[in-house]
Amino acid sequence: MIILKVAGKKKLNIKKKPIKNSLKKYFKRSKEEIPQYVFIDDFEKFKENTQKSIENSRNFEVNTTTINENNEKFKENMKENLELIKGDLLNLNNDCTSENRKLREEIVELQYRLISVRGEKEREIDQLRNEVAEEIIKLQDALDNLKNEKEKEIEQLHEEIAELRQKENEYQDIIDHHLLNINTTLLKLKEENSVMKDELNGEIQKIKDRKIMETNPDDLVKQNELQTLSEQLVKSNVQWNELSHDVQNLPVQLKKDMDDKFESFEKNQNEKNKDFENFISDSTQTQNNFDTCIKELIKLQKANEENIEMKTRSINETIALQGQQIQDFSDTRNQMWNQNEKINIIGDRVDHYCTNDYLDTVIELEDLRKITNRTTEELFNLQKLNLYCKNLDRLPKRIFSLENLNELWLGRNNLNNINDKIGNLKNLKRLSIADNNLSQLPVGIKNLKNLTHLYLYKNKLKELPPEIGDLESLIHLDVESNKLTKLPKELKNLKNLENLDIENNLFNEFPTIIFELKKLVKLNLSSNKFFFIPRELENLTNLKLLNLKDNYLRSFPYSILKFTNLEELDLSNNLFKDIPSEIRYLEKLRSLNLANVRIDEVIPEIGCLKELKMLNLSNCNIRILPNCLKNLQNLEEINLSNNDGIVILPEYFRNFKNLKKVILNKNVVYRNGMEYPRYQGSVYNDLLKKNIIKTE
């Protein structure tokens, strides 16, 4: 209420609504400034101004109410929008989690398929290997049979030839004897004929000298008889001449017949030899075809593995991309909700360590090239020289003057040949020319009479020279990863050889010269093409290590059962399926590897190998672990991976006090895209807690 005092009039009461802030400023003046009385003209203006201010205040109120209403609507819209955004984000999160779950299920399913595809490929490759090995064995048997038949035929032919020659000699002796008799009889007949001719001529002359009328009729009869007799003699003479001519022609005819027979025999023999050569060429061609088939199979396997790796890589890339999208989504969500969340991405780190064997370098190559005559004299007593991995393509000539050298290491270079002057290093005991490009060894190596260790692995040697038999002090010979197909017979002179390694060469037939090396302790025959092991191997009674893995053995090598001192035996990756019970006689055996040998079950006699510390039975198709294994109390390591039938470890595994490692597959089985544990039981859990269980 506003009260105005006007001169000569009563007070005016004007009821108005409360005035807003703009008018309050006016009425906040001090009492001195507020006039007590106002003139009427000013009042009208004041009234207009107040009405305007009231209208303005009302408009301001309306505006404020509209603004408040708009603010409320905006808040409601914002809340609705935020609720919608929240719902969209939740839906998106649910979609991402469902897609992520689907991707994980697809990944698990793909991994399961990958495992199944690998298993199928391995089974196909094993089947193909078995078929190829069987075909090769059949061809080998056919070749052996054909060779035996040909040898028998050749022996028969040689015997027939010998008989024919013997008969020819006998016939020749008989013919000569008969000719001699015929000639002697002819000479006698000729002499008698000449005597009879002389007598007849004398009688005829006597008859001619006599007169016919004076002759007696009896004498005429005698004369006629003599004439007939002379005619008969002439005829007999002609017959004897014909007979002698026929007899003289008889050896010529016989010789002609023999020559005809020999010619026909030689023709038949040449035809048979051609047929045999054609068969051998065909068999070698088929064998080459089999080798190419095996190579193609290996290529296909590698291609399949590469495709599988590409698929897994693409899957991993999609997983990484999906993870990146999820991470971006979470970042945007965090920005909208003003929340700072930290995303921890956990990955596996794989540290690759490259360990090199320690090699004692006595002198560097750069220093060796700077050697002068004076320093050569100073280095005359040098005993060890290491030029390992120096990128050498030839040796410095000054090396061959170091006559007191005991060890020379030339491995991992680019050497194509070695100078014969290496024979000057007569005090050399250890020589390594491994991992080079050697295709032959120098002849001068025969002068290294004190050499005990010779390393020639990873070269291109197709044969060893006969001079290697002169290294009478040799103890260790390593020719692994070359192209050898046979060993020289002079190798039998190495009476002190204890370690022989011919792994990964091209041997098709077992080198029988090994049987002469009676002092062998370690023998590595792995990664060749042996189909059987001869029984003569049992002569090597000092063997402690024998490696026969990666061959084509169709039957268990029974000759090794005589090795009572054997400590390590590797028969993995072969084709035989049965193990004889006589294996119990290998009482000193400490390591037995039967990986990838389809034995199907463990025979009880394995339990007799009480000194056994390492047993590898991976991928042997074993379903049950027998109780006989509980006798292996010294066991430290056992490999049971890739045997799907084994689900529960037996109770006696707790009693192995020395057990340090049990190798198994990962404890996961994928079925219909779901994960299930492979192994069960308390024994597995206890060994897992002790960190004894290891997975491949």
C-alpha cells in the first residue's frame, strides 16, 4: 500500500501488488531523499511510470515463469534424453557383450575345429606314410625277390656254361682220341693198301709176262679173284678217304653248333639283362615318384598349416578389432558419464633367449691376418684356435704353420674345401668343420694321427674318403645332416671309436661296417630310411645310447635286446606296433622314448625297468595306465600327452618320490563350443598344486 500526501486533500489509498526489484531500488532511498509531498502533475507522470513499471514487472514475472517452465521442460527433456542414452548404452553394451560372447564361442569352436583338423591331417599323414612305407617295402621285397631270382638264374646259367664247357672239353678230348685212332688206323690201312697194291702189281705183272695159252684154268680163276679183290680194295680206299674227310669235318661241325648255342644263350642273357635293367629303372622311377609324393604331402601339410595359421591370425585380428571397438565404446561411455575408468589389457609376454655355447677364443681373425714371421714364431706354441662364425670362405695359409695346435674350430663359415696342408697339424686332437659347404674332405686328413674328435655335421658330404680309416685315435665322429648313402669299409680300422652320429643322411640300407666297431658306446641312426635292423648289431655289446627315431622300422629291432649295458633308447616315430616282453632284460635302461609308436597298451614287462628315469609315451594311443608302472620308483619324468583315453591319473603316482615332471595336454576339451576339463581326480589336482604337471 502506498500513501501519498497531497496539499488540501485527504490521503489516497492505492492498493497494488508487491513491486519487484527494479522498484525496490527506488524505495530503498534514505528517508531524507523521499519527498513528503508531491505535486499533482508529477503524480500523473509518477502514476504512468509506476503503471509502466508494474507492467514491466508483470512481463518480467511472466518471462521468469516461462523461463522456469522452459527450464523444467528442458530438465525433463534432458532427463528423458539421458534415460534414452542410458538405455541405448545399456543395449549397446548388452549387444557388445553378446557379440563378444558369440565371438568367444566362435573362437573356441574354431580352435576345436583347428585341433580336430590337425588331428585329421596328422592321421591322414600317418596313414599316407604307412601306405608309402608299405609300398616301398613291397617294392623293396619285389626287388629283393627279383634280384634273388636273377642271381639264381645267373648262377644256373653259369653252372650250365661250366657244364657245357666241361662237356666241350670232354668231347674235344674224345674227338681228339678218336681222330688219333682213326689217323693211326688210316695210316695202317694205307700201308697195308700200298703193300697189297705192290703185291697185286707184282702178281699182275707176273700174269702179263706169262702167255694166256700156257696158263692153267685154275690160275685164270685166281686172276679173276685177284681182280675183284683189287676192285674191292679200291672201293674200300675210297670209303676210307670219305670217312677220313667226314671225321676231319666233325670237330668243325661241333664247334659251329657250340658257337650257335653260345650265341643264342648270349642273346637270351642280353634280353634278360635288358628286362632286369628296365625293371630296375621302373622301380627306381616309382621310388622317385613315391619320394615326390612324400614331398608333395609335406608341402600340402605345410600349406594347410599356413592356412590354419592365416585363419587363426585373421581370427585374432578380428578379436583385436572387436576389443578395440569395445574399448572405444567404453571410452565414449566414460566421457558421457564423466567417469574415468582404467582399462587394463593383460597379455602374455614371451621372452626369446638365444643361448650360444661358450667357445674359448684364443686369437681373433683380424689379428691372425696381421701375423708376421716374427709373430708366427711367437705363436708356434699356440694350442687352441677358434675361428667360429667368422664368415670365412678360405683359410689363411699361416694356420698350417701352427704345428703345436691341439684344437681348431672352423664351424659356421662358408668354406667349400680344405687345403691338404691341414695334415701339417699333426698334434691336432679336436677339429670342427661343421656347418659349412664342404662336398669332400682333403686327403691330407690322413696325417692327423692324434685326432680324437672330428665334427663334420651340416655339410654337403656325399661320401667319406678312405683316408678316414687312418685316424686310429679317433673317438668321436659326427657326420649328421649330410648326404651320405654309405660308409667306407676303411672305417673298420677305427678301433677306438666310441661315438658315431650319422643322423639325417640318405641311408637306404644299413651300413654293415658299423658291426666292426666293437667299442661303440653311443650310436645315432635317426632320421634315415632304415626298414629293418640286422641282427649283427647285437655284436656292439658296449652300447649305452642308441637312437633309432624317425625311420621306417616295421618290426621291433630284436638285436637291441642283447644290449645289457644300454641306458638310453629312442624308438620314436617308427611303424612297429608291438614291444616284445624280452625288453625286461634291459635292466640298466634309464631313458625310453616310444613317442608316436602306436603300441595301444603298455606291456607289464616295462615295470621291470626299475632304473628308468624318463619315459615318453606321447601319442601312443594308450587308454589305460597299468599297475606295472608303480614299480618305476626312480621315475623323474613321464610324457603322456596326446593319449585321449587317459582321463584319470592312477593313485600310485603319489608314491613317485623323485617325480619332477608329468607332461600332459592342456586340461581343456571343446565340445559343441563349450569348455570341459580333460583330466579329473584328486591325483591330478595334487600334482598340479606341486607344479609337477606340465602342459605342451
